[in-house]
Amino acid sequence: MLPHGYYVGGTLVGFPAQGGGRECELNAAQLAEFIADPEAYAANYFGLTRAQFREWLESEGRMQCSALTTLGRRCRNFVSGRMQLDSDAWRRLEGEYCVIHGGRPAEGESDASSNQAAR
Ligand SMILES: [Zn+2]
């Protein structure tokens, strides 16, 4: 029994991702690996650890602020930016802060120095 959001159909498998699920055609070895631990397979597919993968899904693709509050808990604000970031963009924001904790303001169209301009 696979967890919710995961499926196997022949050599085609599906797993959760930001912005909808992901579908992949797997060979026999990959398929065995997927069935043994679908979450680990999906996390690895995105280059994330299992914990990162869960956080990425649960945060709707937003990176949580890295600052600790005065109570020693992790700040619940999000680093400014878009939601539903892909795994690479999300991971690049790791260790960043929300605006309140000195993070950069939201990247918008006015931010010409962002890598969108370089593409
Ligand atoms: Zn914060």
C-alpha cells in the first residue's frame, strides 16, 4: 500500500511535488527502489533529504525563515518570494530569513538583478 499521492502503473510511477504530482518511467531496479520506499525515492529525485522533501511539500513551496524566536522556536514566517518554488529554487533559499529578520524583500519584476534577467 503506497502513501497518498503515490502510485505505480506498470513502469510508470507518480509521486507528490509542488505544483502537482510528478510522473516518471522507471526501470525494474528503480521500480523496486520506489516500491520499497516511495518517499525516499521522491526526495532523492528532487535532490532533497526526506525531511527537506516533507517540508517542501508542506510549506507549499515556500522556505521557512531560519531565525529563532525569543522562545527558541523557528520563526514561522516565510522567506519572501514566490510560492510553489521548484526543489532547486527552494533549496537555494535555505538559511535565508523573512523580511522581519533581515531577509531581502520579495523578488518582483522590479528586481532586474535576479537571474531571470540573465536568461
Ligand atoms: Zn523570521
